[in-house]
Amino acid sequence: MKPHAYPLLPKPLAGVLGRLPRFPGSLLFAAGLTRVLGPHLPGDVRAAMQNRSICIVVNDAGLRFDVSWHGSRFVAIAPQQKPDLSIGASARDFLLLAQRREDPDTLFFARRLTMEGDTELGLLVKNTLDAIDVALFDPERLLPARWRRGSAM
């Protein structure tokens, strides 16, 4: 097994995160997805995701985010017994995916990324994310201009 650039989530932190209530986290996650991804989703993708339940599970953190696309935004939904699509990975692997430092297919075949449910929806999500500019996932982009690195104060 090759060494990873990011350490595993410390167990005490994972224990605390795993005890957080699910719904507020899903509300924040849905708002973040709407802000970052919403404006970049093509109409056909929006239509295909309409009212479909997607569950993101951060395995090592004990976190679960349940969202759905409704109209023009992602919304938090109650956890589904069987969501239309469930995607799971470690916090580190989700970070590597967002930074495009790791390929989802590689993680999937190494059993570090799981996908259960509607495979067509899963491929739609994967291909849509692959088509989006990587700079979109830079967290600094969301900060006001005056707080960004290299800006004059």
C-alpha cells in the first residue's frame, strides 16, 4: 500500500463528527453544492437528477449527507432507507477526488470508493464532475476577494 499525502482522520475527531446530528450537516452540504456546482450543471443533468436521493458517506468520519436536486438547487432530505445513489469514501479520498489528485475509477477498483444504487445516475454524477473545471473546487474561490492569498489589504 502506497503512503498517502494526507493523514487518516484522527479517531477522536471521527468520533465527535460521527455524533453530530445528520440533518444540519445535510443542510450545509446542500447549500455548498448549490453554490459550487449548481450554476455549472447542464439542463439535462438537472432534469436527470430531479427529485433523486443522493447519499454521500464519509466513512472514516461517520458523516452522512442526504441531498436531492429540486428545481434550481440541492436540498437536504431525510435519510432514505435505500437512496437512489450512495457514494462512500474516506475524507482523504474525497479530498483527493475534489483536487483531481486521484481518479474515481482507480479508487473504485481499489475498493476505496463505493457506489451503490442507480449506476446510470452514478455515471451521470461522475461524468458531470469530470467535465467541471478543477479550479471550481478550490475552497479559496469561495472567499471574498480581499481574503484570498496574494490580495492587497
